[in-house]
Amino acid sequence: MLMQGLWPAQQYRMRRLQVFNWGTFSGLHDIPITEEGFLFVGRSGSGKSTVLDALSALLAPPQWLVFNAAAREGEKGRHDRHWVSYIRGAWADQTDNDSGEIASQYLRTGTTWSALAVEYANLAGQSASLVQILWLRGSASRAADVRHHFMVSERSFNIATELKEFDLDLRNLKHKLSDVRHFETFSAYGEHFRRLLGIESEMALKLLHKTQSAKNLGDLNSFLRDYMLDRPPTFEVTERMVKEFAELDAAHQAVVTARRQVNTLRPARDDHRKFLSNSEQLVRLEELRAGVDAYRDRCKVKLLDEEIERLRTQDQGLEGEERRQQEMLDNNKTQLALLEAEHREQGGVRIQELERDRKSAEQQRDDRMAKRGQAETACKTLGRSLPDTPQGFAELAAEARGILEGRREANRRADEQRDALNVRQREAEKSFSETRREVEAMQRQPSNIPAHMLDLRRQLTTALGLPESDLPFAGELIEVRKEAAEWQGAVERVLRGFALSLLVEERHYAGVSSYVNETRLNQRLVYHRVAADTITSTTQPVQSWSLVNKLLFKDNAYRPWLDAEFRRRFDYACVDNMRDFRQTERAVTREGQVRHGRSRHEKDDRRPIDDPHGWVLGFDNREKRRLYQERAQQLADEIGRVRRELEQLEADREKREERLMACQTLTNLQWQEIDVASMLDRIHALDKMLAEFSDGNRVLKELGERIMQQRTKLKEAEDALNAMRAERIVVKKQIDQYGHELDELRLQLQSAVLTDYQQQALKARFEAIDKPVTLKNLESQRTAVERGIGKEIEGLQTEQGSLKQVIEKCFSRFLGEWREHAGDLDETLASAPDFMVLLERLEHDGLPKHEQRFFDMLKEQSTENLAALNTHLAKARKEIRERMDLVNESLSQAEFGHGTHLEIVVNDRYLPEVRVFREQVKQVLDNAWLTDAEGAEARFGILRELVNRLGSAESEHQRWRELVLDVRQHVEFMGREYDKAGQEVEIYRTGAGKSGGQREKLATTCLAAALRYQLGGSDSGLPLYAPVVLDEAFGKADNEFTELAMKIFTNFGFQMIVATPLKSVMTLEPFIGGACFVDISDRKRSATLQIEYDRQRRRLNLPERMRGEVVSN
């Protein structure tokens, strides 16, 4: 033990402890502490630990504070002492007479306060006092109700005088003690007194607090890690890395976003380039199509010129041939005239007259035969035969006139019948068209909503680029329960209007409302804006017979809104009789009468109530589709029947018209107009007369024959000449026509100018057709060329439509994710140039900039934070060994056994998690200088995985984080006992498996070395803070080791303050300078009694009875 005056002048030693109303120490207890060391002696339960807990309360941060730790070895779950128990003075647990429950018994109830003060001094004349005031108001008994006030005074502090009349008024207290530093939190208070007393770190405070229960060391590894080794800076570096990684992650996200933006817009750019190319090609094709007629006209001008020249040459040839034929005709006429003159001279005048008469009779015969044929046809139509007598014909004509007179009435009846059939046909065809439309709509989707409403929704969703499922009709989400099927018709009548309304989510509301406002819908549309904040959280009750209870709602996002809306709007009672109907404010009957309130009633019987064709509710439309298919077949059959009746009616009309025409023909004829027989008799008579004249004169007969031959020749010459003239007329007409056409074309071509491109391209297209161009095929070739251009235009326009859709989808996807980056742009093709500028900027500025920033930050975080972490991991590992070397240096000076000392050996644990972690860190650092995107992404992926785990709040990740970052966990410690010759005597792995005395011996030795290190540094200097408190530390050790341990502590320059039972007094008294006896009366009132100390004999002046008791123990 160092004698007074041998320790450093600046070293603080405890010299006074004051407690006021602390546990079972009621009132003020002022205990002087000798600077050489001090014993608190007393029996178990007397209050020794209570006094030492007062020191803990003054020195230990709240998060580490454990009261009465020495008495709770192996009782981790027990916390019978706490702030409230000490302030109120808990002394026993007893059964409450009134409640029968076990309750703590307190010395101090109501508002009460406690005070603790410890005073230090050094040989330089400096003093320091630490003070804490604690209080509870009223009947408060929770730890959260305890209030603390801390003070540090650089002088002696006397609770009796300086806290006299303290009434919990801190303002007055601060004013009264203005020379004292006041603190509201332990952290500020602790930082101040540590700096004042020379305690360098909180770790030292933690170790001092642990010292009070040295026998609870337990695991050697835990003790050395928690009390000997500082928490490595790897955690701070990691926290900084995790914090800064958010910026790196944001930079990476910016790269990912920029890449995604580029990848989203690039296809649009390629397609837009194709679109622009197609647009240019379309312009060229339209230019060609616009020039087709002009090019055709140019070709036609050339062809017409050539054809006119050919026709003129042909006309010249025909003109010569015409003159030759005219001469031949003139010769034949002359010859005929000579023959006829000779014939007259030979008496042929009478024959000529007879021939004229015969020719006239033949003409009349032919006319009568034609009209008789008409009459026979008319009779055949009427199913009659032509009469042979004038009287019979007159009767038939009279009958025909009667039929004609009745035709108006027959036509009127036929027209009425036809009109009725046409009306039936139109109505059936209209119904069939509507029915087929409904069937087709129901085949496309399982909806019972009418087709025209589905078409309207399709028009709306197509314009907005939405799937139809995003805008459901209310009726598609509602179905009548099977057990309520008999109410289906009535329910349909009540809900039809609501069922045909669209439900629009908040996110689509703006688009839908704008489209509806700007578009003429040509029909009525109701839609409901479904916003989350409009759905009430409370459920409105409905009647048991309510219509709502007969419905099923589809389980989707709209169900809460529908449920609330139906409860609010459609709580109609489904009643079975009119008495209930009249007594219920809102009700509906099975027959479909609806009562909407007190006054308004409604019944719509335009459709039968049980007709399912008009029903619109339900999740499935198979039954309705079957009904409509049957109806469509019925309508198709009806249309077929009507058409057949119309066809028959038309056939009857045609027959009737034929009969009427026949009757008209008969009434228009006279008997003499069809009497052929009389005219045949006349011709026969004329033939007889001609024969008589001709046969009687041979010369006339020969001349007649020659005249007939010449007339034939003349006729042939006339025909030839007429044919030649006709051909010339055709040629001349063609020349005139072509000439006129040529003039018009040339006039037109003056204003129809073809570009070089049109001229060349159209020439190529016309030449590409196999057949050469002629006037006959010019128009067909023009049509072929124009059709080919049209097909190309149509194909390009179709492709343009597809490209436009793809481009706008790209723009829509971009705006859907990054609208804030697009300014006022929209998804239409009109925004394409601005989107292309944006893409160009992203590719040449945005993405490279984000990538460079990402690469720089990744390199920075890899080379700085991660490298710093790697360095700290290695450095902390090295420091552990260095610190153990320093500890071992102290241990080498402290005898552990007879002629032995202890040495702490550090061994690696080779943990697989740590190995994998170090490999991942190395992977990132080894490639930190590579700038390729793939390598950077790989490094970032590893880094992100590390950071995510390091920053995770999950318990498993927290455990892993502690393991890989706390280098103290990477090693394990083992104690080796060596003799003076350096020979190993024994190994202490953790303290486990050793006897209580051995464990206490190991704990005390390690504590001494740890305290020397934490408070005294690595050199041979003594600590500036000397007090070391031990609470029954040597209860299991033998006297020899107790003496050895005390020598170690005192030789290291510590002031030992020990609470001990009587049995250890004789071993400890040589190492102290004073003691007090702690006693308790009535199990609830503790007090202290100073024991005189004989400095010469270095022992306590105990009464003989008490010393005898010590010896006997």
C-alpha cells in the first residue's frame, strides 16, 4: 500500500460520502472516507450495498446502472432495487390487508426527495464534489416519474446546510448555489466530472462500475471485450458509409433512371426516324399519285399525235378507194337505166304497176302478221287462244278492257301488302342487328351491359390508353344472389340507372372528365368519381329485408365504395304485400313497383318484369347470351319468311303487269289489223296477174331478169360505196375527236407541270408493266400504277399508325414514370421532336454525367469509406494485440499465484461470416480503379448488399453487423499462468468450469490490470482517479489471495473502498485507513458507525467480542 504522500499530488481520492433518504438510510448520513482506503463492514442485509449503490448512482451512466449487482450473480431476471425503491425506502414486501395482493412497504410516501454527494480531494489542495438530487411527487411509483438534478462543485459540499429547506424548487436552488455547476442530464454532468477528475473515457466509468461486482466476471472474453477494449471505429465508419451510401445509391438510381429513360426513348427514336422516313416517302408517293394523271396525259398526247397521223394516212387511202367505188356505182346506174328504158319500150309499164301493188300488199301482210303475233302473245299470257272471227275478237277485247278497269284496285291492295311486309322486314332486320351486336359484345367479355354502352367505354379507354377493366360499369361488379332470384326483375328496375354508370378511380378522373367534356358522346353517360377519401370508415346498418342483402359484390378495389354507396342509396325494403309497401319509406315489390320516398312512386312496365333480355347486373352473361342467340335465330327466321313473301308478292306483280300489258295490247288492236288471210288472198291474186303478163312476153321476161341482176350489182356497188364512206366518216370522226381531245389535253398540260422526280419515277413505274403503252391500255396502266402507289401509301400509312402507337406508348411510359422530367410534353406524336432533344441530352449529357458522378462516388466510397473500414478492421485487430501486450505488461508485475503471473493470449476465431465479409470488401477494393460500367455495377451490387445488411434493422442483420464490425468478436482470449521460469502452469479459457474462488481470483486479477490500463495509461504513472469500489469481492477467495489482490490494487495506486462481511476484515485491514460498521434495526432503518483505525498496528480497533467473531468466522 502506498503511504500518504507517495501518490501523485494531482490524484483524486474519495474522502466523504453523504446520503439523504436513500433506501433504508432515512435522514442524512455523513460518512468520512479515509484516503488510504475504507471498509464498509456489516452483516448481510444491513445496507452495505445500498451505500455503494449511492456511489454507482453518482458515477455510472443510467444505461449501465445496475443496483446491488454483487448480490445478483446468476439472477439476471431479478431487479428488486431501483430508483423508486431507494427514494421511497422500500424495506419489505407484505400482503395488503384490503386487496390481498403483495405490495412493497415504503418508509417514505407522498412527495419525497433524496440526495447523494461524494467528495474528492488531492494533495494539491483541490476538491471536487458530485451531487445528485432525486424526487417523486405525490404517490408516483414509476421509474418514469423519477426526476434528477445533477451538480458538480469544485469545493466541499454539505447536504445538511446547502440543501436545507429544499422544496423541489430548482430555480431557487440554482440561485442559492450559483457557484455550483448544475446539470439536467447525466451525459453533460458525466462529461464534466470526468474531465475534472481525470477519467479519460466512459469505458473507465463502465469498468469502475463493473468492479463493484468483480465476482460476476463470468466469461473472460466478454469481460475483456466490454471493459478492456474500446468499441472499434468500424461502426462509426460504417454508419458514415451507410449514411453516405444513400447519396451513392441516389447517384446509382440516377444512372439507372437515366438508362431506363434512354432505353425507354431509344426505340421511340428509331421508330420516329422510320416514321419521318416513311413520312418523306409518303410525301413522295403522294407527289407521284398527284402526278399520275398529268403523266398519263403527256403519254396520251404523244399517243394521240401518233394515232392522228396514222388515221390521216388511212383516210387518204380511203378517199382514193371511195372515188373508185363511186365510178363503179355510176356505171351500174347507167346500165340499169338503159335496161329499164328498153323494158318500158317492150310494154313493161303494167308489170311495174302490179309489182308496186304486190310490194305494198306484202308490206301490209308483214304488218298484220306482226300485230297478229302480238295478239297471240297477249292471248297466251291471258291463257286464251286468239279468236278466228271478228265477233270473237271483239268479245275478247271487251273482256280485256274490264280487266284494265280493275287494275287500280288490285295495285292498291298489292302496294299495301308490300308496304306492310317492308315495315316488318326493316323492324326485324333492325332488331336482328341490335341483337347480333349484343351477342358479339357478350362474346367479347362477360358483361351484361348493353353493347352501345360497352362501345362508349371502349372508345373512352382507347382514347386514354387504358384497359377496359380500369373503368368498370357498376353493373359488372354486382350480382343478385341465387337464393334471391325471384327478386331479380325488381332489383334490375331499381338499380338499372346506377348499374349503367362507370366507376372512375381518382388516378383516371382528370383524363376521363376532360375527354367526356370535349367529346360528343351521342348518348347519355353517368360516371362516379371513386376517391379513397370519399369512402366512409363506418358501416351504415341496413334492414334485414333490404335489397342490399340480396346482392353480391365483386371482390376488388371498388367493393368498399360500392358497399358504402349501396347502404347509403339503395337500402330499399323488398316487401311481399302492399301494406308493408305503404308503411315503408323506400320499398320495392316483386311486381316492380318502387317507392323512392314519401311521395315519389314508380312502375316501368315497358318490358315484362321477368324478361331477362334487358337485365344488366351480373358477373357472368352466359344465360343472357343464350337468350339473345335464340332471339337472333328467331329474328333471322322471321326475316327469311318476310323476304320470301316479298319475293312472291313481286312475282305476282310481274305476272299481273304481264296480264295488264296483254290486255292493253288487245284493246289497242282492231280485227282488220290482224286479219292476215285477206291480205294473203290479195297477194295471191297479184302474183297470178304478174305471171300472166310475164309469161306471155319472152323479151320482157329476159329484160326483167337482166334488170334484177343489174339492180343487184347496183345494190352491191351502193353498199360498197356507203361502207367506204362510213369508214371514212369513222376515221374523220376519230381524227376530229382525237384532235379535240388533244387540244384539251395540251391546254390542261399548260398548268400541270411535272417535276423531274415525278417524270422519272412515273416513267419507271409505267415501263415496269410488261405491256407497251397504247391508247387502249393507257387508262388501265394508269389505274395499275395508281393502285400500286395507293397500296404503297396504304401500307406506309398502316405502318405509320403502328409506329405512332408504339412511339406514343414509349412517351406514355416515360411520362408515367418521369413526368416531372418532361415539362409540358405529352404522349402525342407532336411532342416527338422535344422528346428526341430530351433523349439526345440524356445520352450526351444526362447519362454520362450521372455515370461519371456514380463512378466518382463509387470510387470515392470504395477508396475512402470502404478502404477506411478495411484499414480500421486491420488496425483494430492490431490494437487488440498491442493492448493485450500492455495489459500483460501490468499482469507480469502482479503475482497471480505463488511465484506465478497471468498472461492473456489472443487467438483468431476464424469466423466464416467475417471471412466472407472481408472477401466482399476486398472484391470491391481490388477493382476500385476500373471504370467500365459492368465492373462498376458489379462492385456497386456487392457494396449495396453490404450496406443494406450493415444498415438493416432486422435482428439477424444486426447480429451479423455486430459480428463482422466488432473486431473484438473476431478473436478470443485465454489466460495462461506462467511460473518464473516461463513454464506454463495452467490455462484459463473463460473462467467457466472453475471453482468460485478461482473465478473470483481470475476476475480480480484481470480487473486490476484493466483498471491500471484504463485509469493509469500504458506508462508507469499512477492514475489521477484512485477510488476503486469492491462489493464483497473476496467472498470466495482464500485470505492469501485476498491479501495478494489488495497488494496488486494498492501497488497500482488505487484507493480501495470495500464492502465486506466480518470474516474478511483481518485480511483487508492492513490495506485501508478507516472503516465503518453498517447495521440495520427493525429490518428497515440502517445506520453507520465509524470504527477507529490503529495506523501503527494497521488494524481496526474492534471490540474484542467482535474481533473474536471475526476470528471464529
